[in-house]
Amino acid sequence: MPPSSIAGAAAPSRAPRGFLRRFVPMTATVAGIWLRWRWLRLLRRLRQDELAERTARFHEGAATAMVHRAVRQQGLIIKSCQFLGSRADILRDEYVRILSLLQDAVPPRPWPEMRALIESELGGPVEELYAAFDPQPVAAASLAQVYRARLHDGSDVAVKVQYPGIGPIVGTDLRTIRFLAAVWARIESTIDFRPLVAELERNAPEELDFVHEGRAAEDIAALFADRDDVAVPAIHWALSTRRVLTMEYLDGIKITNLDELEAAGIRPPEVSATLIDLYNNMVLRYGVFHADPHPGNLLVLPASEGRRWRVGLVDFGLTKRLEERFRQEMIVLTSAIISQRPELVSASMQGMGFRTREHDDQTYYELGEAFLGEVLRSGRPYADQELFAEINVRLSRVLRANPLVDVPGDVVLVARVMGLLSGLGRALNSETDLIESLVPFLEAESAREAS
């Protein structure tokens, strides 16, 4: 299904504004999908049959409905669908294939509208601010779109421009998502989306502040200054504000474009190994990480002029800093899960801020297994759909008996990153031994504590 048939045909010139114009269509779409899903489940139970063909049609229809609604509504709905479309490890192919179209087919805003914002923010005509500026965007995302330009010194740059009026739209979407998550928690007991919504609310202000994003990019670049396998765009502060960000242009291959990677002599499994190592360093060693590694934010820069190929990280609007105690507890938890020590798993999870209705070490241990243990001991470099289904059944049984009442917000983003990396691992045919990749960081922390 080509992107134009889903995204382009129904794309409005701008996102609908006002609470009811956003709340009602989004709620109606979710309710319609849920009712059709419940009907399908009933039919399958009555007929005692999986109804494979009908099930596939339902999921394709649900994914298509989600994309149509995201394109019409824009805002945070597009970001949510992009995230789901990156989860090739756990979602059916219908969702991955259709939702991933939004990584490349988000409808751009008109140039006059975006030009006016650039000139208002930077205080001058575009022709004077830049030596050259292509009015056709190279990327359009949920909160902003990106243009290619050239500075007067000849440097190629990317200019990220926030959509006018996106702030109130994000606020409305958060209210709607919060409402839907609360309703879901009342009618479905297996998964509670409210902690994810709470984390979205905490991070939204930072994602709308491009000064914060630019500083976060510089912080990550400084962490990897001595490595030759990663690229982070340099920021041009003289042409940057809270709503416009001018940065070095990274010319690379989308990380999931396997044909182009292989044509450039780059093995996808090696890209996956490098990506896993970068995130192990960010999360476990430094406690600061790029928290939105979906395929639209990751590039592979081919080798050139004596330089090896590099993984390029872009879009640092969602960058997380972990408190030192939390980072250390993450390492202890990982060690305890690998060594299968239930009491230490329980103590670590409580130290991180997890709380269940009733204190029970076994419940915490089961949560730890679902969080990481099952994947590590599966012998696979990612959680595929079959393994995730097994984990979900086991986790649902545990949480029905002893529900979680508090989930630390930092875990939501760590889990999100792990999920996205798992999906990328599958897409890149990863060969990485996850336990082997983690051990050096666990040993380094133990050595540091002993010294």
C-alpha cells in the first residue's frame, strides 16, 4: 500500500484545533477499533476457531484506520503511531507495514506558513539568514518539519521548524490520551497505559523546546567524542531558538533500508551491534540517553575519506537523564535478573520505585523476568512476536493476582527504548548476544563500587 494512498489523500492543510475537533474523532476511532476487536474475539470463542483470514483483515483495517486518523489529526497521534510502527518485534506485520508509512509520509505544512515562523523567530528574511534554503521539506514529523539549507560559510545544514500553534494541540492530545487510558484501565485489566501517559505529559514541554534539544544533542556528542562509529549533528546557535533549530546536515541511509546498507557494503547485523553498544553506554554507563530511537531518527553514514561508516543520531527532543541512584539500581537489577536472584530482583525494583498492591518477592521477580529476563535467556537478540505473547500471558496472570500500583516514570522511557531497539534488532537481522553485550557494563560498575 503506497504512502500516498494512506497519508496524502486525506491530509488536511493544518491540524484540527479545539478540544472537541480533536477529542471526538480520536475517541470515536479508538472506540470503533475496540468494538470490532471485541466482536472478533467473541466470534472466535463461539466458533472455537482462530478465523485467520478474518483476523488478518481486522488488523489491516485497524492499522489503516489509525493511520488515516493520525494523518487527519496530526500532533501527538502521529508520534504514537510512529512508535507502534517501529515495534516489528511484537506487533503483527499488518501494523508494522502500515503504521511505518508515517515515518516517511507525514503531510508537510505549507511553506509560507513555515517561512513566516522562521523569519519571526530569527528576526530576518530567509534569503539573508541563509545562503540557500530549499522550501521543500526533507522530513515532516509529529511536531516539526525539517528543511535543507546552506550557510554563508558553505556548510550544509538541516533546519528544524516547529509547527505554528502546535503547543495547544499537544495539550489537547494529552488530555484525550489521558481520558482514553483511564477508560481502558476500567474495561481491560491486562495492561495499564496510564504510566506511559504520565511520562508523555512530563516530557512534552521539553520536546517543544528546541534550545533544550540542541543542548541535549551537544551533551550526547560530548559523551561519544572519542568514538569514530557515531555521528551527532553540531548545533548552530546563532540560527536557533526555542522553535527553530539549525544543525549540521547528516547525509545518510535510513537505518532500516537494508538494500541500501548492503549496497554500501554495510552489514545490517553490525549496525545493530553498534546501536546496542551505544545504548548500553548511554543508559548503563552515562545515565543519559536519546529516548526516541525509531527508524526516522537513526541514519547510517557510509564510509568516506578514510572514515568508517557511522550510526547517526538525530532528534534529541526526547532525551532522558537518570538519577545516579536509579542508574545504579538498573545495573543491580540487570545483574540480579541474569543471575536469577529473586530477592535481589525484588529489592532492586522496589529501590527503583516499583510498588505492587501486596508486597511479594515473587511478583517482582516475575516482573523482572518479563522486563528483561525472558529475552536475555531466550537465545534471541530480540523479543519476537511469539516470545512477547508468552511474556504477556505470564505477566497478565501475575498482575491480575497482584497489580502494580506505582511504576517509576524513568522505567517507561527505558522500556520504550528497549522495545524500539528490539524492533530494530529484528529488522536488522541482529546477531548480538545480549548477555555478552551487557556483561562489561555490569563488571565495570562492580569494579567501580569495589574501588
